[in-house]
Amino acid sequence: MMIPPIDRLRTIVAKLRAPGGCPWDREQTHESLKPHLLEECYELIDAIDARNDKELKEELGDILLQVILHSQMAAEEECFTFDDVAEIVSDKLIYRHPHVFGENRLADSEAVLQQWDKIKRTEKQERKSVLDGVPRALPALARAQKVQTKAGQVGFDWDNAEDAFVKVQEELQEVESAPKESVAEEIGDLLFAVVNFARKKKLDAEQLLNHATVKFTQRFQAIEQLAKDRDLDFTSLSLEEIDVLWNEVKGLCLDSKSRGSKMHRPASRHRAEKVGSSHRRTE
């Protein structure tokens, strides 16, 4: 009789953790596995962004392994088991979806989200603030957007994206006029305002910055390769020569949407003027 795949995985992990198993697996704790879990999550996101089903399947398996490992450790301490984990999330899904598993029916996704948050508040009555429960370990942009979203759910929000953009402009002016000792704080406020604007545009700030970084990385690596193909020492090229390569690569870019965006690599006014108008780098 064939063992169900999930039971096979659980048996393998239990053997790895058992006496005589793998020394590395036996040494692991919930705390020691935190960086591995985080890495696996980012690898999963990369697979999703790459639209690669083969990698997606593999990375989902790696995430599942992390869940099984943590559950096995807890079982060894007689705290809880994997079945308990599956049971509690199943109960949670049923309880938080009365419009599916009950008689209540909702019109759209917005109503579903409002109901979800209302139910969560009844479950987490120990939380004193609306903002409690936002993980501190979230990346800064993601955490900022989550905090803003929660504040907005109780009415503390901009009416529209236009108002949020005005705040971005105000914060930019404050950065420009800030004394040296206040610049860091003002830049933080500017970033927070930009995240708010992205949120009001129904965009994810974390993904936007990731995509912009990927675009810059791809183009920068392309000019490195172009220099190599032409037997040029990239590290010794002048700014003007790099600009020529950059604009050449940009001209080959098939993504017409990226042609009008702002340049990612900053340059001082002096250096920009030195390059000359024909060599100015734009996105």
C-alpha cells in the first residue's frame, strides 16, 4: 500500500530528527531555522516572479519542509503536532469564511476583507491597538504599508491618491530644506509618504522597489557585458563612456513602458553637466 506523500515526508523528517539520524537536523531549533525559513520564502517569491512552475513546485516543497520540521520539533517537546497545525488553520478558515461555510453571503472582496478584519478583532481581544499584530520582522516597506492599511481600516487615511501625493511633495520639500542632523528622519518620512501613495494607487511598494531594482540590475549587467564584448575594461571607463553604453542598452530594451521613467543612478549636477546632453542617462 502506497504511503500518502505528506505522511512519507513526515516519516522522513522524524527519522532525520531521531537518534541516529542527521546530526545537522538534530541540532536545529525553532530559532536556528528562522533564517532558512526566510530564505525559502524569498526563493518562493523569485519562482513566482519568474513564472516558473517547476521551480514553484520545488520551492513550495521547501516551505512545506520548514512547516514539517517545526511541527516535528514541537511534537518532540509534546507541545503540538503537524495534525494540530492543520486542524487549527482549517478551523480558522471555516470560522473566518461564514459567507462560504455558513448562511451569510457577501457581495464582493471588499466586504469579505472587512468581515475578515472584524472577525480577527474578536479573536485577538488581547490586542490593545489596531496596529498590534504587524510583524516587526517584515521588510520596512511592507511593514509601513501594512501599518498604513490597518490605520486606514479605522478611518485614519487619505481620501484619495492625489492627497497622498501632495504629502509626498511636502515631505520632499522638507528633505531639501532639512538641516544635516534632521535629514535621515526626513528621508524616512518621505519614504513613508511614498509607500502611502503607492497603497492608495492599490500598488505594493515592496514589489515596486523590487521590480525597479531588478530592472536596474539587468541593465547594469547588460552594459557590463557590452563592454566585455567590445574588449573594454569596464572599471576604467569614464562616466561619459558608461553613459553611451547605458543609452545603447536602453535603446535595445523592448519594454516601452520603462523608456520614460526616471534614471535610477543618481548623479551630481556637476557630473551630469559634464556628460553633455547627448549622453545623459534616462530611463
